Amino acid sequence: MSLLDLSEDLHRPLTEYLHACSLLRPCLQDLLSAFDSALSLPAVPAAWFALRASHYRIMLCAMQETAKTLLRHFRGEEEAFDRQLWLSFFSLGASLLGQPDLQLERLPAWRRRQRTEQLRLHFRGEGDVDVRRRMGFQILSLWSHLGPGLKQHFVPGMVGPFLRITLVPNQELARAAVPVLFDLLEHDHRARGSLKQVRKGRIRVFYTAILSPIRRCG
């Protein structure tokens, strides 16, 4: 994380160098996989939120640069398009904004103020320190840049990430994600004449978000 933070100003030249060497795709996939592992099995205890806040900022900045790279180099027609790379980005973004310790609305007022101040410290004076909001709108912006021919590749894969966005207790972000779900419905119906794939993706998400915790408690 510290290395990524120190090399923040080198993202663009490093990206172009890796692209010229045909190493950009595997490096991006490795980066997204590493972030996914860091979120799934965090090395920092939940009580150490100040350090976690630093990691979240580094991840967010790296994801924002990755979004630009996807648009520059991996949005072309079929030969340049990499569905798995895009899906990894979307899924990781949804996982980041869904982190339990970022759901400040669920905390007592004093703890919410404390964590907001810790986020402000690490975001170095930036106005918006809501990692969920910034990551969520980055995902939605990236989705809007995909044409109909590419969006159809994400049914049902993107149903889960977008549903998870609507479950975040941030009304502005949740409302913004709803039209994208309708977009997925439209593409599924247009491509297959039914909503079967969307239903499959929706069932998986509700099982993970609602039923799995109940079964663990039982």
C-alpha cells in the first residue's frame, strides 16, 4: 500500500510503459486480485480504522486511475475488450464501497464524527471523503461509457455489484444505481427475450447479502 501511495504521480507514465510492453493487462489483473484479497482477508484489525482509512484512500486512487486505463486501452471492440478485467473492476469497486466499517450511518454519532475526521486526515483536504460515494459514482460513470454491444456481456455478472450498491445506506448513491439495474434488465431482455439471467444474478446476491449471515448465525 505504501509503495502505491508513493508512486501515485507515476501512474500514467507507468501505465503507458506497461502497455507498450504488452504487460498492462496481467499487471492490472494482479493489482485487482491483490486488492480483492486485501478486502476479503484484511491484515489490519477493524479497530485500527485510522490505518484502514489510509488503505481505503490508496485503493480508491488506484481504482480511479485503473478506470481511466480501462477506458483508454480496454474499451475497444471485441479484440481489445476484456470482460473479465472489467468485471473484476466492477466487483472490486462494489466490495470496497460495501466494507462494513465505511457504513458510517450505522455508527453512534461520536464514532461517526471520529471516523469522518480520520478519513479527512488521509484524504489530504479533499472535499468528499465518502469512499463509498466516490467509488460508487466511479463505477456508474464507467458503466455509462460502455456501448450496448459491450453492456450485454455483463448480464448476469454485473447484477450482483449493482445490487450491492443499492444496499449501501447512502440514498444518493442507491438512487443513482437503480437506473443501471433497469439498463441491465433491458439488455437481458433484448439479447435473450427474457429476464432469466438477471433473475439468477439477483437471487445469488440476495442469498449472499441476506440469507448467508442468517445461516451462519443459526
